[in-house]
Amino acid sequence: MNDRHIDEVLQQAAQAPDRIEPALLQRIAGSLQPSLHPVRPLPRTWVLVSRLLLVAAGIALAGAFRAGFNGYAKMDKSARVLVFITLACFAFAAGTEFVNSVIPGSRRRVTPGNLLLIGGLVLLGVFALLFRDYHTVHFWSAGFVCLVTGILHAVPVGLIGWFLLRRGVALNRVAAGFAAGAFAGLAGIAVLELHCENFQAFHILIWHTAVIPVSAVIGALIARVLPRSA
């Protein structure tokens, strides 16, 4: 047997259709049919992002209303504009990444890690520009309180965000959880900027900003340990 004979055998085998028993096809169709049902398409990305932003803003304002707008009152107008425009832009980018992470095939311009790095550096730059009091009174005690306060306000934002996007499918659950946590952490920082009147530079640069990476890591860990069906 030479190469030509082998090619002819392979060609004949490829052309011969595999016969599948009709009964087998019927059983497969019967097993799939009960699980098939029509689904509603997801809203457009901008609609989902807008919903997330409304949730984050609502919880941030509610938290500040309960605790007081002391920080906002102490800021001058230029600081208010710069801080909250920066937070809003960062939140829009993080919310978009969160939405894209649960819609397979979405266009991803930046990874969650790079988004956190770039946004965090920009936020640190804004804080460093505005807050120049380098005293460190009650650094640990006051800082820990702010960190916990920010995370506690980030948790409901993340949970509600997952609920709003529950019909999406996160192919990379850890990355989606990271993006969700980063987005939620921005709501926590917004509460602190509205309420906290401690304008010591190191307090804001370290403890306030830390809310974002800590929330992102918590979100990634939760997504990792949750069962696939959750």
C-alpha cells in the first residue's frame, strides 16, 4: 500500500456520512426541550452603566446624609469640582468595565487591573494636589474608621450591582468580581469625601484611596469562592 492508496481510503472515509439513529436524536431533543425558553435581551451597555451609577450615587448620598456633609462643606468650590468629577469619570469607566465583564464578546479597552492602577494614580494625583496638610494626628485610629466606613458602603453597591447584572454571564468570574469591587469602592470613597473633614494629606492619600483596592480584592475573592450557579 502506497501513499495514493492511503489518501483514497481517507477520502472515502471522510465522504461516508456517519449514520445517527433517529431515536437517539429524538431523545437528545426531548432532553433539551424542557430547558429551552425565550429570554429577554440585556439592555444596552449605557443603560446598565447608568443604573449602576444611580445606585452608587444614591448609596453615597444616603450615607453622607446620615453621617453629615462635613467634608463637602469644608472643601472650597474648586476642590469639590475636581474631586467629584474625577470620581464620576473613574466610576463611569469602572462601571463600564463591570458591565462588559458579564457580557461575553464585549469590547474591552482595558483590563480591570490596569483600570484600577490608572484610575488610582489619577485619584492620588488629584488628592495630592488639593490636600497638603502633612500632619498625622490620630493616623491609625481615624484612618481605620474611614476605611471600614468606605467598605461598608461599598458592599451594598456591589451586591445591588450583581443583582442588576444577574442575567449576564461572567466568563472570568474573578475579573468580574474585581471590577465590581473596584466600582463599589468608588461609592465608598464618595461617602468619605462628602463626610470626612479630616483633610490631612496622608489620611486621604492612604486610607480613603485604599477603599478601592480593598473592595476590588474582596469582590474578586467572593467571586472566586461562590459556586458557579450563584
